[in-house]
Amino acid sequence: MWKEKILVTDTEDNVVYAGSRILAYADLWCERPFAYPAGKGEAGDILVYFGQNLRDKNEELAILAEQNFCPSIPPDAENVLLVGRISNQEVKPLLKWNLPSDGKQQIYLDTIYEQNEIRVLRKNNEIHFLLNGQTISWNLLHHEAAAVLLKDRGVKYFHAADGTGMLLKPLLTGELYSPYLDAELVYGRPLKQFLQKKIYEKAMALCEDVREIHFAYSGRGLSLKKEKLYLRGMEYSLYEFEDAESLMTEISEKSQKYKQLSSDEIEGLIAQPHFNSFRFWGSEESIRKMGFLLQKCSITNTTVLLTGESGTGKTFLAQEIHRNSRRSHAPFVHVNCAAIPYQLIESELFGYEEGAFTGARKGGKKGYFELAYGGTLFLDEIGEIPLALQGKLLEVLQSKTFYQVGGTRKLETDVRLIAATNKNLKQMVRAKRFREDLYYRINVFPIEIPPLRERRDSLYGIVMDILPDICSRLEIEPLLLSSQAFEKMAQYPWPGNIRELENILEKAAILSDGKIILPEDIMLSETEPFTAAAVTLQEVLEHAERDAIVNALQMFHGDKNKAAKYLDISRSGIFEKVKRYHIQTEEVESNDFR
């Protein structure tokens, strides 16, 4: 595919190679057409056809009759000449048959047809089409028939057939025809005589300082890139063309192929749970390992603990586990423990009886454990549950029974628990902020979700699956991501992971003015470096030390004395490092990992 969209020139700017997609930008109007891009016959095109024999081409004759393209042709017709306008019955076609084939030269047609100068003559065994100053010739000994399409008074398509294949049918039914390139006429041709004037001017503007340029051409965005190429001691210039339409087609094909390969309809493929959705699509070892764990835990009732940075998709993954479990028909209840006020979390989890406290609802209220009966209870940010309440949570997980707030009747529960956190629960256990017995009770089947910065090989696939959903949600036309915009995103560390990626893409979709997202539409955070990792070992150590201090301060709610003791450094030392690393109060209070 890459070879189709490149053009190579030598040091004298002569063409030495041209891919098939480049022909869309070539100046094809010349006395002897040397190429044409892929396309199809369209309404309004002028078709010029000459064939020695149509007697054995019943399907071709049927198409001519079906399209009402021309009057009926006798079954014994030879040397047939046909000129007409596609999909326009008001303009009568020209039709001749049994044309003479003796003599050194025969003029078969010399006329004006719909403002087009068309002349067809035969010289011995050669047929010459003279069309508006352009000439196409072919040999009857090698090819039995030939067809030409004219558009805007220029040759759009030419093909000579040996008589074994269909020639008229594809042109009249709108089928795609392949590109054509005459290597003898193209290779060695000056670049100025090969490219359209506007494209050539843009190509000449590329240099060492400007290696890539974006501009509009024929109503669509076009990207042109130039690089130096060295082969066998020779220097060449390589031009790469990429437009929105071809990029859309390529992405669509890849997306369709991926969906086919990942479907359960492939013969011999055993159906798997559909946990491998876009946020976890990839080939990294960590993703394959996580996929194996998901497959195992989805079909059981075991307690699952999801860990990972904020924004990696823990909520989505919990929903996927539930959807592929035996409890998928029952409720999935998502509880964000960090969003519930400290005083209300017990009543929200376990419910309360009428009159249990001032302001209690008449008739009482069911808690999340009752609402999730038979299904899945997802406790997100479980590390935020108060220490005093953790004992009651442990009891309900072990005995499957609980009491409502203010209640005296023991209730039974039947839920599958999935917990998630972005905190280090082991550190919280050592700091006596999380019960050790509860930790081991929920850590039955841990699954760690890797951050997006460790999954760069999958970034492109993730973007291509997220972007259509975003466009649909915004109720806008589908958009594509330019390669330059993706390169910009690939250098970003993505501290906010999938959640940040979705936000960036949504903003880009709103800012984009066309069908393609350009680099300037990608608004990345200026506070984060655009590099995947620190350059030196010292920077790595400093980054790790800063994170450790921030985590300790968060753990002890900003108490520097306790944080210093926990980190085994002096009180003056932590003050010095807080100042050195510019650690702000907001970082400690808001918890970066939430």
C-alpha cells in the first residue's frame, strides 16, 4: 500500500517511479496519454469503442441493450465502432459496423460529438483514436477491442482487450477499473511535466526546513511529504502523498478486517467472551496476560480486584466482566466510594430502616447490596471506604448477611463483588489505613491494567475505535486522524490514560473544520512533556522521588511530619524536597491518581 502513494525522482527531478495513487495528481493532458488513475464510468462521460467482433459477447450486447446505450447490433457484426454518452438517452449515440478492413488506411469516423473532436482511423493493423488533440493507438493483432472514456474533453480512461474479458460491461455498470501507467512514457519524464501545476508548486516548496505541507486539492485535504533516499550510492527524492479519501478507505478496510478477525463467525474459532473491546485492544504481553485472566474470571463468581492508574478503564472492564458472566441478566450496580459523603456511605451501601436517623426516608431505603441482589456490585475507589466501616464490609463478604442502619433483621445478600482502586492498598495496610483481612478478602483475583503510555503499539487501534463513537455522540460526520496528528499524539505520555485520550479526541473533533483531524486540532496538556520517558537516569530518579513524596503526603493528608517518618527522611529534608519539586497543596488535596 505504501508504494502506491509515493513518487521518486532523481537529482535532475526526473520521475523514476510513480505509485498508482499518484496518478490522481498527474497532469494527464498531453498529446499521447501516458497514464490514468483508477476510477469508473460516470454519467456524462463519452465512451468511444472499437471492436473487431461482438458476435460471441452476448453479455456485452445484453448490457448495451439494458442500458439503452445504442440501437441493437446485428449478431454477425464485425469491425464495430460505437460512440455515446453514458446515462444520457437524449443524446443519440453513433454506431457503425462491418467497417472495411482492406487497404493501407481507412478513416472510420471524423466528426464533432458533444463538442468533442473525435477521429478514428485505421493504418494497416493499427487503430488510432484522435480525441481533442490527444492520440491513442493500439494494434489489432494483439488486442481485439479497445475503449476510451472522455471527460472534460480529455482522456479519462483507455484500455485494450484481447477479446477474452469484458470491456463494455464494467464501464457501463459503474464498476471500478484499475489504473494504467506506461512505464516507457513516465520514467524519465520531468517532474514539472508529470504533476499538476498546483501540486508541482507545492512539491518545489519542500526543502530541508519544510519537509511536509498540507493543503486543499480538488475539494479534499492533501498531505505532501519529501525525504531523501539513497540507493546503490545514488541520491533520490521521495515524495509521499496522502489524502483524506484514501486514508479513510485504508482505515475502513483495516477496521473491517480487524472486526472480521475478532468475530466469532470465523469457521473453527471457539467463541470467547467479548471483553477484548477497544480500550484493551493490542498485542502487548501485558494485554494478552490480562485477556487470559479476564477469560478465566468472567465465567466464575470470584471476587475481582482491578488496579491501575486513573482513567485506564476500570469501570468499563468491570462492566465487561459482568456482561460475560452468569449474572449478566441481573443488575450491575456501580458505586463510586469516593463520591459518597463520609457520613452517608454506610447507609448507602447497606440501606436503613425507617426512623433510623433524623431525616431518614419514610419506609426506609434499600442499600446497594440489596439493589445488586443476584448481580454484580462494583465498588470503585474501595480505598476510600472509612476504616470504621471496613469491618462491616468484611463481614458481609464472608457471611453473605448484613443489617441495615437502625435495623434488627438480618438480611441475606447474593452479589458478585468487583472492587477497583488506583491506590497502593499494600501501603495503606502498612500505614494502618486499610484492614489487612479485608485486603486479602478482596484480593482474590487481582488484575492490573497497564497505563496507556505502556501500550503505544495499540494507540492507533484504540483511537480508530474511539473516534467513531465520539463523532456519533457529537452528531457530526465521521472524522479521520491524519498521520501527522497521530505522530503528535504518539509522543505524548498520556498521564490521564484512556479518559484523557477520549477528552482530547472529543475536543479535536469539535475543532476540526474538515473530514480529517490535523495536528493543530490536537490540544495536548502543556504541563506534560511530549516525551515517552525521561532522558537521563537522574531525571528518572527525580521523577520517582517526587511521586513518592506526593503519595506519602496524600496518604497522611498533607502532614509533612508523618510523611517524612513514613519515607524515612528528616523533617527538614521533606520541606526541602517539597520546595525543590514544586509540589503544590492542590496536588496533595486532590489526589492525582483519583
